[in-house]
Amino acid sequence: MNRVLILIAFSFFGLFPNKRTKAQDWPNLSRYQKENETLKLDSNNVNRIVFMGNSITEGWSTANPKFFDNESYINRGIGGQTTPQMLLRFRQDVISLEPAVVHILAGTNDIAENTGPISLEQIRDNILTMAQLAKANGIDPIVCSVLPAYDYPWRPGKNPNVKIPKLNAMLAKMAEQNNVTYLDYFSEMADSRNGLPEKYTTDEVHLTKEGYEVMENVFQKAIKEVLKKQ
């Protein structure tokens, strides 16, 4: 067998890497690695709260940076992410930071099928696993309702206005069964279409500063109760 045939055979059977087999950081573990290392060196983590989520959480810091002036509030949102991606980075971006509380806001990108088809039950179970991991490590989880969305501009026709209320009912039941705090943003923000009012959104999904202000008011009431119980 000549050299060319040997190289083709090795490439076909995956005996050395090529462009097609190049590894990818699918959960984006690299995103917050440096910041996490800095936080681990900071022993002042009393009542630290990590916000785990997608672009809605990530955009919170941009829309209202003053909210995160509180050094105890740590934003770990990554745009576009789904619950399996968050689950893979949960130990690094939450548990290792030793917070008192984790705020889990996830699920809308799963319904949009950003990383492929997934059932509502599977979304719930991924969020439940994050909550269980938190509790096992002495962290109080806050499971949040998925925010209203009438449709997804990047993936229309997925009927989030129907699926999100169904998922939220499942999350509320799961939280009750597992003695976990459930934070209902949906009821405070939904319009008659089960979407977001124009004043709260830029594109039917992402929030304006006014939308985040509603979330902040709901969150501040809930976090006082959670911290009282600790």
C-alpha cells in the first residue's frame, strides 16, 4: 500500500485528527473560566447568588448594569444556550463558586430547538437535575418560569406561546415536589397572547430595561424569603 492510500485509510478510520473531527467547546466552558478563577480566590462570598441562564440572563448586565453592581450577584448567562449545555457547565459556573443561591432561568432555547429536538419532559428533567445538584452542594436553587414568547424570530413556528405555559406548569409542580423555590416571572409579564408586551421586549423574546425592571422587582421579593430560610 503506498503512502497516499495509507493516509486515506488512517483518516477514514479516525486514527489521527482532521478538520471534521476537531473538538468543540459545545457548552462554552471557556466563557467564564478566567472570571471563575478570580472569584474562587475571593473568600468574601457570603450570600453570593449565581444567575445561570441564556441570553435573557446575559443581557441583564447590559440592559441594567446597576443591578449587578451588587458584588454578590454573579451573571453566568450565555446567549443561545439550552438546558443540556447549562447542565454541562453547572459545576464549573455554579457549584465551584460556592454561592448561597442559584437562579436558574432556562428552557426557551430548548423549545426553539437551538441544539435539536427535545421534549418538555426532558427540559424539565434537565432543570430538575441542576436543582438537585445545587441542593446536594448546599446551594438553594430558585427555579424560574420561562418568560413569555409569542414566537421566535430566528425559528418561527415552534409555538412557544403554547409550549411555555405547559413547561411552566411542569416546573411549578416539580419545584413543589422537591421543596424548591419557584419564581413566576411569566404571570407578571405575559400579555393576552402569552407573549411579551411591546414595552418589555425588543423582538418578542429579549427584554428592554422595563422588562428587566419587572423581573428585578419579582426577584427581590423572592430572594429575601429564600435568604431568611438559610
